[in-house]
Amino acid sequence: MNYQPQKTAGEVTVTSYDVMSNFEQRSIQILRHANELFEKDDFSDLPFNIKELFSNKFSRYLLSDYISLFATYYLRPIVRHHPTCKCVGADENVFAHILRLSSEGEENEVKILGSLLIKSNQLENLSKKAKVVAFLINEDLSGALNDPRKSQSTYKHKLH
């Protein structure tokens, strides 16, 4: 009989990274590299798929704000696998699905899943911040995150 070490609920493998959508993979990579949001300014060694999100100061601030909810109001420490690991743990799966459901407007489902990871008094806050982060990920996936935005109207005639 082989002895299997006891695993915490969050680290139990529930799926494979390869079968998840691009959105969910991006979400998991954000979680797996979350420490770097707070500890680094150079993101050149990050995987290509999250480099832009981490390098853009505004999106980095929003991601940090979102991750801080999990770091501050956790029910138990959230378990993350190594960034190159092909298996996805339960906590990572819940994290990715919170963001995916948020992008689909499923606010009640976001709160239900959020209750598995953070204290209940922060679920409304989680829901609001998840919408913003889900929007950022969708923008990044579409390539629109760093597109220049038109900030003023231009006219054919010059003022004199």
C-alpha cells in the first residue's frame, strides 16, 4: 500500500490547464504570479499571456486591488500550483470561474463561488472588482488593452 500525503482542499487537482479556455488560463496565470504584482517592477520574465496585464500600470493596480481581497479576507490560505504546472487545483479553478462568470454577468454565481474563498462580508466587493478584472482580461485577449483611445474630437476646421 502506497501512502498518499494528505492534501488540503484547495490543492486537490480538479482539471487540466490545457482543457481550460484562454480566459480561464489567463485567470489562473494571474493568480499563480500574483506575488509579482506586489514585488516587482520588471515583468520581462513573465509568460507572454500576462505580461501586458502586469506591465500596464492601471491594469496592475486593478489586479493588485482584486488579489488583495483574497490575501486579506481569505477563509484559509489559497493554494496555487507552480506557474508551469499543467494541473489546476480546486482554489485556482474557483478563482478562474469567479472571473469567467463575472464576465458573463452571473453575479449570484460569483458570490456563491466567492464564499468558498473569502469572508462573506466581502462578497459584494468581490463581485464588483471581479467585473473589472474580467473586463481587463477580455480586453487583453482581444488585443484592445493597449490600443490608443480617442480622447478628444478633431475637427476639419482650425480655430483662429
